[in-house]
Amino acid sequence: MSLSTVIPQDCLKAVATEYFVSDNELEVLSMALRGEPILGIAKKLDLSPEAVRKRLGEVYKKFRITGAGPGKLAKLMSLLDSLHQKSLKRDNLAGAESGVVYSERSRSLPRLDWGEAPSVSVFYGRTEELDLLKRWCVDDFCRIVALLGMTGIGKTALSVKLAEEIGEQFDYVIWRSLRRAPSIENLLDDLIQSLPDDRTSYPTYNNDDRIERLLDCLKKHRCLIVLDNLESLLSGEKIAGQFEEKHQGYGKLLDRLGERHQSCIVITSLEKTKEIAFAEGETLPVRSYQVKGLDPVYAEKFLQEKQLVDRQQYEYLIRHYRGNPLALKIVSTTIKELFGGKISEFLAQKVTLVQDIRDLIKQQYERLSEAEKEIAGWLAIVGNPLSWQDIKLNSLLFISDDELFEALESLQRRQMIERNAAGFTFPPVVMEYVRNQLSDGITREIYQAIKLSKIQINMLKAYYLELKDETDDTVEDLSPNITDKIIETLGKVYRDDSVLKEKLSQLCSKIEEKPIEEIGYAAENIQYLIDQLSD
């Protein structure tokens, strides 16, 4: 029996409308559900078989059906049957009780607009996180829920999975990516057009009018709106969570979305905005959740599926990359392709910051303010956690305690640093990246000063290299000491330690001729490098 004999055509058309299936796509779908083959559909509609497959492909995409072959149509048939049965159940409930005014949601399926939402057919764990977020969005009626975390940690996948699982509790579900940084005007117009709107209520002259129209929709209907990649709108090289000048309107939108309405806005971002930070609270309608790495059980399952050997090394790999799904995926590919899947051979190279992971961290590092970068440098040199007092004592930054606190809080809002009882530190891969930045930058300054007599020593004077890496045995660290790497790189240029020592001695003399306020730690650092060469 074909499914079309079970689901009335008017119901099928209603479901298709909710999923934004076009009339042409619905025509092909109806024929496929009646059991007609691709060639038969193509002939009847005077289309090529490729055009028929393309239309069906669009239908599968809109219904979020994954897989290949005939199984996709079977999955779609099962989904449509399930949606039809739920619709019948709602109609029966509505008919059984009299004198009750039902909302549109009680009589029909939620209207779904997934936009550019990715497929999450493969999803590992996060049961507890989903349960918590469901409670916030559905039971607690939170108006804004922010999912925060580093690149690749799984914020987007979690937002899609959440929307899929709670969508039936809402009248409308809309998922939008902000990766291309749309203007506030374009986003508001897009959302308003996707929702039922009495367009005569608020003449749209400016963004205030647009926001009022959107809020009116959110009050009248229970809507779930997901806004992914909010960090695309935020300013770099400043304290975290500030919108770029051209995107200031988003700040006002967030403020207004925290006001009374019956909808829920889910946001994903690398950084927590100041609007969310000021409005959030454990029992308030604005809340944020820091998305962490995969649970070790599911992370191990992920690595097993990547066919990596040396299973005794799984635990180390998971801890080192903090269970970050994207980082594990990238490094697994490298291990499989270059080391035959042998984790031990990969770790023996003592370079865990592969290119693609480096690029991800670079995107976040380049957004840091100067104060944040200097704090990052001190954390990388020492290796162990530092308190804010230690940072202030050693840093040459001329900033107040308030400014130091602001910079540390900014690093936390970016989800870049970790805090424990001993102080602040970095995850291992971020630590390795910052160390590379320091060693490469200081090496470049020394080389240019020797070769070109161009003494620009901004990094050399800012950090004290003799604060040796005191990393204890509990801190997993494969990257070389910053000083060792500087000496190794310069040694490749000059090839003879005695020649390098002489060059460094001459440079030290030139630096000491400068006023003390201009040289910072530079002379002491050069002397320390000379001492290391003498050992």
C-alpha cells in the first residue's frame, strides 16, 4: 500500500507547506509516494530523470532525511505517517473538549524553516546537556538561551539537535546562520517575513519599528528561533562581547528579546555579549550554557569509528584536545593519513597543533586585545596556572587592577582560558599555539636586530624568559620550551653556537645602551639565551 492512500492529499499539502516544499517538489513527491519510479515520473512530467532526482533531493533536505538509496524514501514515508498521526490526535483532542479556544499550534503542525541548518544525523552523547536545555526552553520558558564555547566544540550541532527535539512544542521554528554577518535590518525583515504578521500594525520606518513587529509576533505565537554564529557580528581586538559599530543594532535587539514574550531565542557564539552577561541568571529568563567537549565514553567511540589504533592512547588524545569534536576529527584524519592510524607515532613528533587546528585557534587569538595577548604570553611562558596577582607582578602592562580584571574576564567570555583553584591557564592546544606565537615573534625580532641592526624588541622586552616552564607532571605538554625553540631556530641560521653567542653578546651591548624604560626584559633575556648556549 502506498503512503498516499493513507495520508489525504490535503494533509500532505499542509505538511509540505509547513516544510516549505514547493508545488513542483510536492508534485514529484506525491507521485513517488504512490510508488511511481523515477523514469515514470520524468516521462509524465516531461522532465529529465536528473531533474526529478534533484526535486526529490530538495524534499529530503527540507525534511532533513539523510542516507542513500530507497531507504531515504522509506524514512520520509515513516516521518510523514508520524506527522499525520500526531495531527489526527490533536484534532481529536480539539474536538473532544468544547468551550476552549485553541491556538494555531493545537490544530496544526509547527511551521519549520531550517535555513542553512546542517544535518546532525551523526550525534554523539550530550544527553544531560539536551535535557537541561529542553527544560530551560520548554518548561522554564526562557526567552534567551546562549550556547557558548570554542570553535568546533559542537554548539551548532547541539542547537540543531535541540530544535529538532523540542520543535513540536512551538508554533514556529526558524534557524538562521549569522556567519555572513547580515545587517540588523536584513535579519529583522527575514524573521518578520517568516512569521505571521499584521503588517498594518507597525509601519516599518526604522529598526525600532521592526523590533516591535518581531516582538509582537513573539508575544502572539510560541516561536523557537535559533541564531547561529553570533560572534560574526562582534568586534575583534577589543574586550570580548562588543558588537562592531555597524552591528550595534543587534545589542538593542538582544536587550528587547529579554523582555516579556512567550518565545525562545537560542544563540550560539564564541563569546558572551555584554547584553547577555548583564541580563542572565540561574533563575532568570536569560541564561547561558558553556558547551564543553564530548564525554570520554562518546569521544572514545568517535575515535574508534576513525579506526585509530593504540587504544591506550585514546584517553590522552581526548584530554589533550578537551574532547573537542572538530579537533578530534582533524587530528584523527592526520593520524590516519600520515601515521597509519598509530597515535603513538603521531605523539612522538611532539607537534599536536596540526595546521587546521592552528587555523581555528588563530581566528580566536587574533580577536584578542593587546592586554589579553600579553596575559596569554605570560600564561604560556610559565605553563602552570597563574593568579591575577602573579600576572600583575610580572607584566609590564601599565594598567589598573580594574583593567586587568576586565581583560581576564574577557578571555573567559571568549571561552579561551580555564580557571582552577591555582589560577588561570590555557587548554593544551591553545597553550601550544601561544608559545609558537611567542617563540616565532621573539626569534624574528632577534634575527632582524642582528642582521639589520633594526632593534624593534616589543616582544623580547615584554616577557621574562627566565621564568622557566614549571609545568608539573599533571599538565600534559608535548610542545618544546620557548627558550629551546628560539635557540634551535637561531642555531639553524648560524650553525655554530660560538658564532651565535657572539652575535647575541653584541646585540645585548646595543640594547643596554638604550634607556632602561625602553628595554624592559630584553637585555636579561638575551643574556639568558647566552647562558643556555654555554651550558
